[in-house]
Amino acid sequence: MTRGASLRERAGWWAAALAVPAAVIAFHWQAAMPGNAFVGPDLRSFFWAVREATAAALRAGHLPGWQRGIFLGYPLLADPQAADLDPGTLLTLPWDAPRALTLAALLRLCIGGWGMLAWLRWRGLAPLIGVPVERPDLDPLQLSGPERHKPPPPTSAQDSSRTRCLARFPQGCGAVRCR
């Protein structure tokens, strides 16, 4: 590999890495605007309150791990929206719960995109190989490399067994053991 190709490849990776947050913001531009947040009944009735309580405890210097007031207890460390040690929670402490949850969700989308780029690089693929392109000459089942990835066709014995099982199911015979 020549030095020019190496610089070009590195520039491609940097462009792809910068394109990830740009794509996230472009797709979720309304939520990314200052003062906006994702809304929904689950968010309003549960997650905002849990996130606000977690943020208040973290701001006070406490590490809440378990909320005893919800059912038999609720693990705050394992909750994806209010996890105590989650980077999204720690980086969004200055904001109120609705905005913090939105920013944390956008951050997770960026981290997921960067993780996909790391996986592509680890596989030895180009940074833009994951960009969907409408090309009729490409076979969608040929995912990586020259080998084809097709599932084997079902045998007639498997097919007839499934057909018999599905034929008996609507007759109300209860649980049918399909072999």
C-alpha cells in the first residue's frame, strides 16, 4: 500500500466517523434541536421520573443502585435510560430528564454507528461498504467476500412435518408437538 493510499484510507475513515453524528442529527433533527425531546406515554409516566431521581442522587454524590419503591424493587444500574454508570447518564446530568434522555439516546446511536465502523475496520472492509446503494448488479446475499451465504433449502421431510403441524394447529388441539 502506498503512502497516498494510506492517507486516502485514513481520510475515508475519519469522514465516515464524522458522518455518523451528522447522520444521527439529520435523521433526528427535530429531537436534536435545543429545547426539544423525545416524548411518549412511557417516557412521561415512568422514565422521566426515574431519570430525574437518578440524576438528583448522582448530583448529591450518591450512587443509587436499587429503587425500593417500585414493585419489589427496580434495578437502576441495569436500566438503560437511568443507568448510574452509563456514559449517557453521566454526560447529560446538567439537563432535565426529557432532554437528557433524548441526548443520551442520540449519543447511543452515535456510539452504535462508531461501533459498526470499528467492526468494518476489524473485518478489513472499506468504511463506506455499509452505506446502502441501489445497485442491481450486486447480490444482497453476498455479504462479505466471494463466498455465498445462502441458507440450505429445507428437505421435503422437514417441509411436510411443518405443514402437518400447522394444519393441526387451527383445529384447537392445544399444544402440538412439531417434529
